Amino acid sequence: MDTTTTPATGTSSPRVVLVTGAGTGIGRATARAFARQGATVVAVGRRPGPLRETAAEAPAAIHPHPADITAEGAPEELVRRVLADHGRLDVLVNNAGIAAGGPLGTLDRAVIAPLLETNLLAPVLLTQAAVPALRASGGVVVNVTTTIGQRGWPGNSVYPATKSALETLTRCWAVELAPAGVRVVAVAPGAIDTPIADHSGLTPEQRRAVRAWQLAHTPLGRVGRPEEVAWAVTALAAPEAAFLTGTVLPVDGGALVT
């Protein structure tokens, strides 16, 4: 049972977990994994329909919250809502992300700005808003990045750059927040079977070419499942991982070591 003990009373209550990008893919699997462990999960995403599907597996534990985390004031309002509804926040999972881009010569502000706002600016502002609550609970921040950010990916440089920046923030925040008792870790997925590429602007042929390139650079020879990434997220956030901070864990079938 995923519970935490309140020092003042000695009573136990379910941990409260906030997962962004929870409508599909890794976010959906992560929300469900925490719920199966007994946590109370606030599942955040732009579209109500997919969030309801996420919550359908555990409607008593997963609470859908449609929101655009890039909107002005949204991070602060989201944290206020979590505290008002559930009284605490123990784990923040910065999972929401978009993948788009192209080679140099094709990029403009219309492509770059949403990547920066969703993949980088929103996690910064949401974590900043959550720090007081996480300090009170001795909580954990889990950032979801990508192993692609630790290699070269020609023709799609901005997306992995935003995720590399999030890994740098993971290490910086780990040191900055350690005195407050807050841990900060990250999971770096490789090729995972999620719908993120469907909204990347690539043609079906281009998506197939990207997948073939990924498989050619994955020693285990297959695409990962969202549930395998969710396992890593819940493991790093677990109380048993209390001596881990600043860690970036690849979940990529060995791609990073080739």
C-alpha cells in the first residue's frame, strides 16, 4: 500500500501523486501504476476524454483534471487545487511532452515555442509551485526525459534539447532541494510504444523511418512498453529509494550504451 505517515499524528494516508500528460502513453501507465500501489493520483492532461479512459481502471484512486499546464497561472492553480482536494502532495511527475521539429532550415518560432513551453517551461513553473507542498511532505519530483537527449539525433534537435535541459534541471534541483528533504530524479525512456509521434508533424513514412532507426540502435531489439517506464518512475519515487537523488535512469533497451 502506497502510504505516507504524518509525523505530527503518526497516522498513515495514501500518498498523493500528480502526473502530467496522463491521458495516454507513459503518463497513463504511470498514473495506473501508482493507483495500483494504493496512491491517490491526480491525472492531468489537455483532453478530458483520454483522462477519463486513464481513470477507468481505478476510478476511486485516479482523479482526472483537464488542464493546459502551459497556460498563464496554470501551474500555481493546479497545485492549489491538489492541496484543496487532497490536503498534500507527495510526488510530482513531470511527464507531459510533445515531439516536433525538423532539420535546421525548417524551424521557426511556431515549431520551437510549443516545445519549450510544454517540455521545459511548464515543468519549471509546476515544480516551483509544488516545492512548498513537497517540502512539507518530504516529497519527490520525477522528470521524464529521453535517452535521445544524450546522443545525436540529426533532423530533430530541438525536442531532445528540451529534454537534455530537463536532465540538467534534475541535477541542479536535486542539490538545491536536498536540504529541504525533497528528492529529484528522472527517467529517460528510449523507443517506447506511445502515440507521441502521431502529433509530431511527421508523415507515416517518416515515423516508420524513425522507428527503424531506433530499433537499429536498441540492443534488446524491440520497442519498450509504457508500463516498463512506469515501473521505473514508481521505483525511483518509492520510499525505499530515499537515498537516490539527482539520478537519471535510462529505460531504453540498452540504446544509450551502444
